Amino acid sequence: MKMAPLLRAPSPHPIEHILVHTGQHYDAGMSDAFFRDLGLPAPDVNLGVGSGSHAVQTARMMAGLEPVFDRYAPDWIVVYGDVNSTLAAALVAAKKSLRIAHVEAGVRSFDRSMPEEVNRVLTDQLADICLTPGASADGNLRREGIPDERIRAVGNVMVDTLLALRPRASMLHMPGRLGVAPGDYAVATFHRAGNVDNASTLTALLAGLSHAARSMPVLFLVHPRTRQRISDFGLAQFAAGVRLLDPVGYLETIGLVEHAGLVFTDSGGLQVETTILGVPCLTVRPNTEWTETVESGTNRLVAPSLEAMRSAFDEARQQGCSVGVPRRPPLWDGHATERIIALLA
């Protein structure tokens, strides 16, 4: 049973699966777009949980998942990543003595103020098999007392998705559609509460993007939460020169990021994707769960202040927005899904 999208890969071990969608993300329109872009079938079950506090979301998902698990009696519950649905499914499965496989296990930011960190630490403790993206995550799990027989390094399924869909994304010719020159524009995304829910921090982020916009076009894909905060705090004037755009689908985002000269973000996924694409990334956070991206030479952590963002951008600009030849982490090769299917089968 899948709790989050995994690309189906050719395998000598076919597995019957039920796709459950909790309805946790954004709204129905954005959710439908992701299913469409990823080429996934319609969910067999959609709980339609929607927004709410962490406690409310998790409780509603647990209540909705229990009868689903009873109905299908799966051999495995496969949970992905670190969102509330990940932990909710793992908790219900553990209570029912169902086997749990956690994809993207062992990833750590070591920041317990992040809800995602709490979700993934607890899920790993419950999981019967921890499917990790690589050696760093393996080490994290061992330090937390997870025995080796429960740890399997399989690679990063986000890389599988990116490599499979990159040709389709390239065919969209996104830079031309938005009137920017390949390699000479920046893409920005910010959505984390620590960055956008504080007026002074969000002011600094916008001012940092505005500084970059004096040198190159800056395309800011504004998350609904972030747009609301900009309005609530009255900060639009601090984004002078920045193009504030509505969020776009996965393919459109990759089509833009692939040809960008630089990316500003607080997203974990974009740190991974820029590493594979060889695009310089400035991650405006004090920490990252994807330490491999920093070690690869593509990603740099930047404090959420105007001075730090301005300095990091100017340095990247002086280097021609180049990361040289990025060192792709081992197992980030586009075959993680195949390894997972073989292990489960």
C-alpha cells in the first residue's frame, strides 16, 4: 500500500498495490496536477483530509486510514518522506501489527522545531524496514539504535522522478514562455513557517530577492501561505523588481529550475533536484536534512538575513553562477524504485 507517489518501475516482481491519498496537500487542484504530472493513476482511496493543525490532520488521517487497512489487509504499508500522513499511517499500521516500509528513512536536519523532523524520527522507530537514500542516513539510523537488519540503502526516489520526467519538462521551454534567457535568471521558493510566518524574516527574504533582481530576473513562485503572509504583513514593497508568480506544476518547475542560473529556496526537494541538475542553490535555512547536496558542491546554507543573502548571491554571481562538475551522491542514479520493489517482493 502506498501512502505517497512512487514511480512504478519495470520489475520482475510485480506487486499489487492500493494507492491511498490523504488529501493533505494544498487543495484538490494542485493535488490533481501532481498526479497528472507524475503519470500516476487516480488514487484508489482519497481521504480528503484537507488543512488543519498538525494534531487535527494527523488524527483525521488515522481515523480514515484504519478502516482502509482493515478492508485491504495489506502485506506492507509503504510510507514516504516526513509529512503528517507518513506518521499517521505508520502509527495505525504499528497498532495493527502491519509491516511498515519507510521510504526516505534516516534523513535528519537535527532540528526538532521542524514538524517534519519529528515525523521522520518517529516513523523510523516504527518501521520494519528503513529504505534510505544513502550512507549518511544509514549512519543516522544506527546512532538512533536502529539495527542493521532493518536498514537498506536504496537511493533517492526524488531522483528517479526527476530523471524520468526531465525530458518532458525540457519540452515545455519554460524560460522562453516567461521571457527569460536560459542561465541568466533566478528561481525562488519559500514556504517554511520559520521563514514566512515572521514579518522581519520575510522582509529580509524579499529584500534579498530584490537585491538579486538588480542583476538578473528573479522568478518567485509564491506558495499560497507565503502570498498570504506578504499581504497580511504589508510587505509587497520589499519585493521591488521581483516577479511574483503563482505556483506551477512539477514539470513547469523542473523546466524552470533546469535552466536557471541560481535557485533560492527553503525546500528540501529543490536541494536534491538542483544537485542532480547541477544548478547552484542557496538554501535559506540554518540546517538541511540533505547534507549530501552541500557535500556535492551545489548547495549552500544561507542565514535568513538580507546581509547573508546579499553576500551569498554576490559571491555566486562573481563565480558566474557555476558549481563546476557536481559530485552526484552514490545511489542517486534513478533506480531507487526498482531496488525498493525488489526488496518488498
